[in-house]
Amino acid sequence: MLSVDILNTIVIPVLDLIILAFSFYAAFLLLVGRIKHESSRFLDLPLELPTVTVLLVVKEEAEILRYTLQRLFGMKYPKDKLHIMLVVDDDDEETVQTCSSFTGLEILKVKGRRGKASALNQALSHIQSELILLLDSDSILEEDALEKMLLIMRKQNTLAVSGIPYPLNESEGLLPQIFRLECDAWAKMSSAKGRLGLLVQAPGFCSLITTSSIRSIEGWDESLIAEDNDLSLRLWVKGGRACLAPSKVGIEAPAKLGVFIKQRLRWYKGTIDVYRKHFRNILKLDLFKQLDLFFTYLSPTAAALIIPLIITSIVFDGTSRMILLGLFLLQMLSISMVNDGPSKIHKAKLVLIALLYMILQSAICLTAVFLALLSIDLKWTKTEKSGFHIVHTSEDSPKSSLRKACGSQDMLKVLIKEYTTT
């Protein structure tokens, strides 16, 4: 009886407060991110454009990579300033043979790598350019993406800028549809954090970073599977800022449940590990920055509590039921706020599965938290790609996906106005 009283009066209210705190912080950032920022004057690119190395670490992704390279070589950036480097395992002959036909492409074979961070570090010593553009094998950029990102670096005086993701395979299933909503939320929150002087992550799917800043922190941490989140944090702790650029980046979202679970488990476990490793350095920051990093890197812990919240709402009366209802309504509100993109039928489907998706995410996050608490390491694994966007290029091309992407019209206009002018 005593244990039930303790559970009802102490444990459950604490869990409820944790979920509420994370939810309110996310809502605050979304609200700030939706506020339009008026500006007046356009900036020009510098007369002397910097040299850029496009860096791709790939593993057995020949056909997808061929399409990505075709798009990269079609970019408007001056060819004498742009260098494309492909990092592959020394035994990945299929990828090497497929890409060897591209003139001007440097293929760097590495051996004995222990994940993506290891390959990136081996490539770093070969790079001579001023900037590094990190991409994934499926990252599809706009033709003027580099110009937009350089404008942001000049205006904001940052060490890194990142693009806004959208799913190339939006019509492949419900998971890519939900991913588009997540992209919209991430973009708004990142925009808000940039305005507030907080951490903006530089993800590996598309980030332009100064080479000197990466070398100043001795490259990527090979002990972590979330190497991009770790790099973002270490740069920011040392005073290096990052921000979002008004440039859309198409990436393939997992459409199969198994691929989705593996990807998210790696993301969430890796994010928690980054926070644990840098906890002491985080404590040296001011309180607002500490709280931001807490909410950013430990967000999987809040999602992990949704399943316990559902159980307690069924077993006990109290606030848990109201909080659960509020979270579900927030999910539905986010879906209904998408002006373009999915049809009404698709929106209805997403609303119907909102609760199931919350439970799925919670289960993955619970697993990630337990693995972190037990100090069980996960090996870095690439997310499997189906190449859906290549097969369906005519009907679901990157250009058409761009127009449909995550409320892109309003969000993109706001970002262009905010970041390319003063």
C-alpha cells in the first residue's frame, strides 16, 4: 500500500512534470520559430568565393550515389572552387567502379574504419579547401545551395550552416509523411534557437563547416555513433555558432518499419551518449544554455516516458490522463497545421496513427535509454536506402518534392527573408 502511495504521490507527478517541461520547451521554440522576421537589405556574395570540398562517406550505395553525383556536378558553384571527395572502403569495388566515370571526382579508399567518424577523420588530412560540405549519399541539393549557405555564413558570422531536410520519397508511405512534419518542426525550432543564440545542430546530411574549425577540435569523435551531434556541441561550447540556411535538402526517409527503428535507435542512443560525455563541460555554461542542451540532447528520455504515462493513466486517476490527452491533441494540431503537402486523406491517416506513432517512438526511446544506462554500445550502421526517389524521379522528383515539403512555401520564404537580408 505504501509503495502505491509513493508511486501515486511522488513518482507519477515527477514523470508528468518531466514530460510537461520538455513539451513546453518544444512548444516555446515552435512559437518563436513561427514569428516572421522583417528585414530590409540584401547582401552580396564575396567577390572571391572560398574553396569547398564536398565530402561524402559511402558504403555499398553505388546506384543512389550515381544520381547524387550527377546533381552535385550540376551545381552552379564555380568548378575551380568546388572539389568532390568520395570516401569508400578499400574493398567496395562496385561503388568505385560506378563512380570512376565522373571526371574531377576524387575517390579516397580507406581501410580499417570503425564507422563514419573514422572515415571522416582519415579524409580530413587530405582536404585543402577552406570549407567542407558534409553530405549523405542520398542528399539532393538545390543548384544554388552553396551560394545560399555562404550568404548565411557571411551575415551571421558562423562556423557552420545546415540545410532544411525534406523527404524525397514522400509518396512511399506514412513514415515519410510523418518525417516531413518532423522536418518542419526541426526547421522552426532550429530557426528559433538561432535567434536566441542557442545551439543549432549541424547534421551530417547537409552542413557547410569551416575546415579550420573542425581541425581546431581535432576532428570527429570516433567513440560516438552520433558524430555530427558531437561535433556541433564541441564547436558550440568553444564559441563557434551554427545556423540554418534557406536551402532545401532532399533525403530519403525510412519507409520500412525495421529501417526506421534501427535509424532512430542509433539517433537517440547516440544523442544521449553525447550529452553524457560532455556533461562536465556543459555545466560550465550559463543556465539558459545548460537548459537548452539538456532539452536538446536528452529529449529521448521524455519520449521514453510516454509508455509509462499511458500505463499510469490507465491504472490510476490523475493528471497523467490529461497530459496524455494534451500530447495527442498536440500531435493532431501539428498535422492539421500543414497547409500544403499531404492530401486530406493522408492527413486523416496521419491523425489516426498519431497515438501509435507516439507509442512506437516511446518504445525506441525506452530502449535507447536502457542501453545508455547499461553502457551498452551500438555499432555505427548506415541507414538502408531503397532509391525510391531515383525510380520515381519523373513523378516524385526532387523539384516537385521541394514544393510539397513540410510546409515549405511559408517556411522557406520566412527563412530567406530572415537570413539573406539585414
